Amino acid sequence: MSQGSSSPTPGFLVWRLANKWRVAVDRAVAPLGLTHAQYVVVASLHGMQRAGERPSQRRLADHTGLEALYVSKLARALESADLLERARDPRDPRAVQLALTEHGETVARQAVAVVQGLLQQLLEPLGGLDAPRTRAFTDELTTLLDVPLAPPVPDDQSTRRRRP
């Protein structure tokens, strides 16, 4: 929260909401043997595969907003659980392509259904998943997410090169 204000800042509220939803999804997908982060990978792969794509780890990282190294770690854990396969990209031997296994597809479908039900519940105060207020909220969040984060430009005297 802001130091001089009794009301929470938008950043604080977004952080709290993100944490609330992460915990709720963690609890909802735990019976399927997934964490929230694993769900993000599995559900994203499920959607990308349905669209005919076999993404690389880098492409999946870009799609999800997760760090590439974290996606790699998650992919290895999901591969050990027989939920996805990792294979070298024949067009680029440095890249690793990901695909859900048959078991992974089954778990992904179940997880997506569970999370859709959870989202309906969490979005009920806005009228539910398909409500106009939810669509407007989604548009606002998308606008904020589309703003690129430029590296900060130092503007204080201590970081400037001093001339004699």
C-alpha cells in the first residue's frame, strides 16, 4: 500500500488478486497432481496444440509470461510425470519442442474444466465468466499487460558520469 494513503494502490490490489487466484488454482488442480505453474504450462500447451502448434520452450515462455528457465524446469517435471514430451526441433537443434502426451491431454482437459468452474466462481461478483463487466475487466487487464516494461533510465546525479 501507499505510505501516505489509507486506500490500497492499484499495484497492491493486482498483487493481492494475483496471489488469491494463484492459491485458488493451486488448490483446485492439486488433486490432479498439478501446481498452478504446471497448470499454466499444461493448459497453454493444450490450447496451442488444438490450434495446430507444437511450440518450443521459448515460445511457450513468451506465451505464458513465465521465464524460459522456469518453463524448462516445469517441462522436465511434467515430462517425468508423463504429461508432456520434449524433443529437439528438427529445424533448430538448440530449441526444444513440447507436446502433451495422451495422459497429459486427459489431465489438461480435466484441469481446464476445473479451473473454468473456479473462474466462474471467482468472477461471480462481476456477473460471471461471460458477463459484460468481466469482459470490460479483461480488456482493462489486457491494456495494462500490453504496456512494455522498458528498462529504467537512471536520472540521478550518482549514476551519471562525472566530468572533471
